[in-house]
Amino acid sequence: MEAAAEQHLQQAGLQPRARNVRYRGGELDLVMDDAGTVVFVEVRYRARSDFGGGAASVDARKCRRLAHAAQLFLQDNPELANAPCRFDVVEASGEPPQLHWLRDAFRLDDC
């Protein structure tokens, strides 16, 4: 699903930086560049949306794990240390999957 989300975001003008970056305690599905903004993208798939879409499954615990992984990514890439950052979610649901991009889906204050 990450490949489809990455392609969707590239068609919208974002450039890929990294995919499936793993750290102890967290993983970044996609890291993209949006005109100088570092975008950390969580890709969520749900076959059905009875209990909310994929973004609804990003709870406070998941948010903290993503924030921690993002901090580690920025430490590993010091050239990005002063770049603005945001957290997006790409929801995929149904068969065939329909993608929905939520820009700035959550902020660190929400975690």
C-alpha cells in the first residue's frame, strides 16, 4: 500500500525521501519533501470504514511513536534539522483501495 500512496503523493508534487524507515519503537512508512517541508506519512489501510477510516486508527500512542521516529530521522539527517515538518496520513479503504490524503493530519501537540 505504501507504493500506491507514494505514487499518489508524487502525482501531487511531493518528492520521496525515504520509505519504511524503522527505529526501535517506531516506523515511518514514507518520508516525503513538499517544497522544503519534510512530510512524515503514515499509510493506513482498512477494508471497511465501519469504525472510522485509517486516520481514526492513529491514536495517541501511535502518534507518540511516529513523533519519536521522526525525531530520530531528523537526528540521522542533520541537513533537515531546521526544515519545517508535518505529519500526513494516507488512508486506503475498500477493494480496489481508494486513497485519501489528509495533509497535516495531526500535530505533536495532539500526541
